[in-house]
Amino acid sequence: MAPASKSPYEILLYYKYVTIRNPEACARAQRELCERLGLTGRIIIAHEGINGTVEGTREATQAYIDEMTSKCPFRTIHWKRSEGTGNAFPRLSVRVRPEIVSLHLPRRSDVDPRTTTGTRLSPDELRAWYARGDDFVVIDMRNDYEHKVGKFAGSICPPMKNFRDLPNVLPALKPYARRRVVTVCTGGVRCEKASGYLKKKGFRDVYQLDGGIVSYMERYPGHDFEGALYVFDGRTTMAFDPKKGKRTIIGSCESCGTQTERYHDCANPSCLVQMLVCTACAERTADHTCSSKCARARSRALA
């Protein structure tokens, strides 16, 4: 359960790899349901399943869960619930795509999480591994800008701009093919597909963190995961304060080096990179760019 909150709003994060024979019809039904309940957010539907993040009043999100779990394909969805703001999403978007999280593999080498995945590892089991000092490697399957603000201590964070870059970084992960590895991501949808991909590529002992990092942070705040969790909504980051002591901040301003968890869009309008910029630097100027190339592009645009 999520921590008690005075906010009347709640955000649901969920996914399910399950066969959806008519994604277009499912998308229409999802749009109608969300509009009726006043939910905003993003939902992606494909033949391989559904992946969504929605926000609404707590009554509306519970009604959404009740409606979804009354349908056979979605009865076993693992719902991740967190405090909302009421404006985490500007609108509702429901889209049909080839994959609910894109690897863009050739069909002959595609990964189907409905049939091939790593062993599910609960947050309790992973915490026990850490506590005992077991031999394992955490491989973070998120994008590189997400690692900057939070990650498991000692984890392997391959430099991926997008999840579809996983095949490109595979050679750097090969040294861990004979180790016990745990794939992790925000809510589980990426690390589930990634675990299957690693198994197909010869990794022998592969696990996936069930429910993702958000489930681990909620259950064990201040343990093993350092910093905050990047989220794809208006909050940008979320964190849980530890029961004892202060929360660790690992993010640093890319301009002055001050500790921060504040993301800022690159000032080059054609660049989509998000960078960490502290409040003081952001107030001093809005011209922060992620690279010299973007700085030159910004200068030309202003000339």
C-alpha cells in the first residue's frame, strides 16, 4: 500500500504482458473508461499487452482498478499507487503501438515476455540478498538521464538514450553473462522484456525485480536505492523518506555541481535531453545546454 496522504489525487502505474487480440477495440474501451472517470495520463496498447500511467481522484482510480480487474486479461495486474498532484498529466493519451515498450528488434530475434522472461524477484527477496551480501549484479534498464538522479548502489547502468539501445550495449554486459543478474526499471515493464532478451542472448541466471524500483522504494525507503526515482509525469521525480536518517541525494547540477534533483530541458529547442540544473543556476539563466553542439545550435537560433 502507498503511504497515507492528504492529497485527493492518486497516480496508478501498471502494465501487463498479455495477448490482446484487438488492440484498437481495447484502446477505444480504455479511452471511454478513462473519460468517464475523469482520468488523465498515457496508455499504450499492443498485441503483447498494455502499459499505462493514469491520474485521477482516489475514488476514480479505485473505480478504474475495479473495472480493469473485472476483465479476464487484466485480473492479475500489479498496481503501483502513489500520491498525485491533480496536474501530473496535461491530457489523456491512448495509443496503439507495435510494442508496449519498444526494443525494435527484427522479428526473427524478437523477445516475447509472455513466454520468455527472467525469474520474478520480489522486493523482499532482493532486500534479503542485499542483507546477506549475496553475489549478484543489478543491471539498470532505464535511460541514462534517469540514472543521474537515482540508482541502486553498485548497479550497472549501461549508457542507453532509449530502451531500444539495449542491443547496442549488450557487448558491455557480456562479462556478467555467467553471473546472477537482476534487471530493474521504474515499474517493471522494461526490465521484464530486458530479462527475456538477456536470456535469449545466453545469460544463464536472470531475474527481474517484480514491480520495479518504485515497489522496492516504497517497501524499503532508504535501503540500497540511492537518490530519487525519475517518473514520466509532471512530478519528474519521486522519493520516499527513510524511517531513520536523511535521504541520500546523488544528483548534481550539470552547471555548478551542487546537489540537486531538479531536471531542466536542454535550451536547444530541437534537443529532447533532460539535464540536472539546480534552482540557483536555473534562475540565473535559462540557456543551459547538454553539450557544446547544442550550445552552438542555441546560439545560431538566437542570432
